[in-house]
Amino acid sequence: MKAEIITIGTELLLGQIIDTNAAFIAQQLANIGFDVYKKTTVGDNEVRISTAISNALQRADVVITTGGLGPTVDDKTREAVAMATDRELFLDENLLEDIKALFQRRGLELGENNPLQAQIPRESIPIQNPVGTAPGFIVKFRQSYVISLPGVPHELHHLMDHTVLPFLKKEFNIQAVIKTRVLRTAGEGESNIDRRIAEFEESTNPTVGLSAHPGAVDIRISAKARNENEALQMLDEMETQLRGRLGNMIYGMDKETIEAVVIKMLADQTLRLAVYETNTGGHLTYRLTGIPGGMEVVDHTFVASIHRVEKLVPDHPGKGASISKEISEDLAEAIQKKAGVDIGMAVIGDEDPEVGPYSKRTGSTYIGLSDGNTKTSRQILIGGISGDARTRITNSALDLLRRYLQMRSS
């Protein structure tokens, strides 16, 4: 079963808003067994939208459009679908009554242009929208379907869950179940993980794929089976094999974040942490303290330039503004003692704005840890103060702390 997605709106082409709808629709379609072959973004032009729909109908069993169903003159999806499927628009009185009732419940006055939203192509199936003013519709054209949905994300999500997915399952007699699981890593390169599990990425069911993010790589497993229990068993078996190859690189699963894992480990071991950051500018502290319980275990934080180390930590062994493994470890120990906590952590790196992951000079950052007895550190060949650099460095720092806490508890 093939599907295509068409997102509509000139604001998408101008980059004024980010298109999250296509990703959501693609995920939902994949979960019921559809292969999404193409995604197209079109501006608010009736002819171009119609052309995009006509082209998609030649290739796909289902074409889902999102956006362009509002009451304004630039909302052209209704007209475009009618043009592409050779039919006229008509006013659906039931949809109009739904729109009027929604305005009444909200204590609003119905505008002159709002009834336009109740116009849909003839012989189409209306999709009532109980959470917004823009209803959708389903048009069967030859052997394919065009399903038009509003662009407001929460309205789209509701209609996909309550109307579109049940319709597709029934219409295409979908019996199979597709389940997905994500194994999460941080501080590891995509190529390193790929080398270890390349053979599993050739599997057809379940499938295994990598998704790289700054300083993190996700391993996605998807299994298709006759029922949920069978699919979950397939996921379990593949996960066991992947963990056998990746071991401690995996910190969590699905929506778990590495900062949440670290905070739980600190709380479970009743440990308090102090953090000193230079080029990350407080990004590490922000992520740790943004987790419930984070404020209770992150006891002291220092955010300053490396050039102020001696002022903030007087007992630091005066080595100036150098960046090195030894300095990061010594500073972590000094912070641990100054704050009177169990663990000190120091992140020191190049602060030049011209340095970064995509610059000619990538720079360097050292992460030091100390509990007063033992010291450890990690070098990252990335420096600078860009958002991407800070994310990568922070993920690596959290991974180092996680591994340290695992070792401490074993």
C-alpha cells in the first residue's frame, strides 16, 4: 500500500513555520503498514495544489493533504481537490451546523466567510471536526483516495486518530500490526554504531535503521506481525541481539532522555552533583535541572568563562586558562570540594564563536569528573559555543556521567 503526503501553505515554503504534520502523518501511516513514497509541499495556489494531487493519485493508493481548509481567500485545498478529481463543491448542511454549534459553544460570532469551510467536493465523505472549525473530507477517485485534513496540529492529530486511521484499516482490510521500538545512545558516532550492527540493518522484518542527532544516535526497530504479541516478541529478539553488539552504549528506550536516566541514577544512589561549565554556557545544567527531581541532586552550578576559573575556585592550582585533561579533572575535584558534594563535573572548552562542528577549526572540549578519590575525563574534538556544539558536548558529558554512575553502583 502506497501513500503520499501533500502539505499546503506558502508559510511552509517561506520557512515561517516548521512542518511537523508530515512527520506525524508518516509515522501513523507506517504504523498500519503504508509505505510513504513521497512528501510534497505546495504554496497556496489552486492550480499547483491540484497538479500535485493529480500527480500523486497516479502513484499512490492514498494521498493525504494537510492545510488550506481555513475560511480565508488563500485557503484553496477544497477547490484544488475538486479540480483534481473532476467534481464540484457543494455546501454540506450538516458540517455547517457543526461549525455554527462550535462558534456558539465558544461564545463567538460566526463570520461571513466561515460557512465556506462547510463546502466539500460532491460525493465525498465528510470528516466532522469536533475540536476545530475546519472539517475534512475523503474523496474516492478511481481506485485511490484523497483525504484532506486541517493544518492545525492538534486538529490533525485528533482526526487522524479518530477517523482517518480507522477508515483506512477498514477500507484496506488491514489485519497486520506494526510495532516500533527505539534504542537510544549518546556520545557515540553514527558510523561506529553502524559498523557494529550493519548486518542487522539488512533485516527485512523486523527492520533496523539509524537516526542521527547532534551527539546522539537512535536505533529504530520495526516489526510487522499478525498480532501485537507476535510483533513484540520479534522486537524483543532483535533488541537482545542489538544490545549484545552495542552493550553499554545504549542508555534507554523510546522516549527516555539521557538526562532523565542520569538524574534517576543520582537519586537512587543519593548522590549530589556540582557542575562547572564554560563553553556550554549552562546547557548541561539546564537539561539536568529541567528533569523532575533534578534540582534536588544538582546542588551547585557554576557557569563562566575558562578565564575566570581561578576567581570562582580559589583553590584551583593556578594553571591559567589552559584546556587540558588534567585541568578538567583538577577543576572537577576543586568544585566537588568547594561545593561539598559527592561528585564534581567540569566542562572546559574553546570559547571562540568561529570554532565549531562545521568550521575549519573544530576545537576541543574536556569533561572532567571527580568524587574526591578518583578522577576521570573525556576529550571531545568539538569546541565553540554554537547551539549544535553545546548539544553534542552536553550529550557526551551526560554519557560520561552515566557510565561513571553505572561503574560506581556495580
